[in-house]
Amino acid sequence: MNDSKLKLLVKETVELDRQVQQLTRLLDANKKLLVAEAKARKDAGDKTDGGGLSVIFEGLNGCVARITKAGRTLKGSLAPDSEEYEALSDIVDEAIDGETKRHVIAMLFDEVTSLKLSSEFREIVNRNFSKADAAAILKLVTSSGKTSVSFETKESAP
């Protein structure tokens, strides 16, 4: 691609990005209005599994907007040192006496062991393994990085 085609591509891309941002703001505003209307018309909705609610509105051309508020879901886990776990333990302590308390906690949770990577993980791996082994280990414990594109313009966006 020559320089003039590249400059044209950048110009078009920046203009498209501006349009997308404007449309995204409009879309977000419209979604907020639909959510507010769905809250006002709860009685027109259908209950979902888990205690949520789904409201359907039909547009002029037959299109449909479905607004769904999911019910509360259980967290996957609680850290033993978390505020939530401490509060739960306090409630169990007050509600249940003695050995039964430990039994209840054991019924509520499956104990698991997880491993947290050391803050010096990369350095330790690179120092103690061959390049090939270090690369294989690091690939197992990392996520691929995200590619992003950002824009800077001389003109102010409308």
C-alpha cells in the first residue's frame, strides 16, 4: 500500500470511528430508556428461571426489543479471607451451635486448592528451564494479548 492510500485509509477509519462512537452513544441512551420502560411495566413481563424478568416490546415495523433482567446467580467461589465469607460465617455462628456449625459449612462449600502464580514466575521459569521449555510453560499460563487500535485526530470530533 502506498502512502497516499494509507493516508486515505486512516482518514476513512477515523471518520468511521467517530460515527460508531456517535451511534454507540445513541444506542446506549435508547437502551437505558427501554430498560426504564421495562422496569415501569414489570407486570407485562414474564418471570425467568432464577427470579429474573423478561419484557418484550414490539416496534412499528414488527421488530422486537427483549429486555431481560437476570435473576441473582450464585458466585463460583468465596475466598476464605473475603468479606462475604466472613459475613456468612458470622451468620452461621449466630444461627447454629457447636459441631453442627462445622458440618453446615462443610455442606455449603466444596474445599478446593488453587495455585497462584508467583510475582516472579516469568523470571524463575526463564532462569530454570531451557528456552523451549520456558516458552511452553509460559504459553500454558498466559492469555494472548489483545490487539487494539486507537485514533488521534487534529480535528475535534463533532
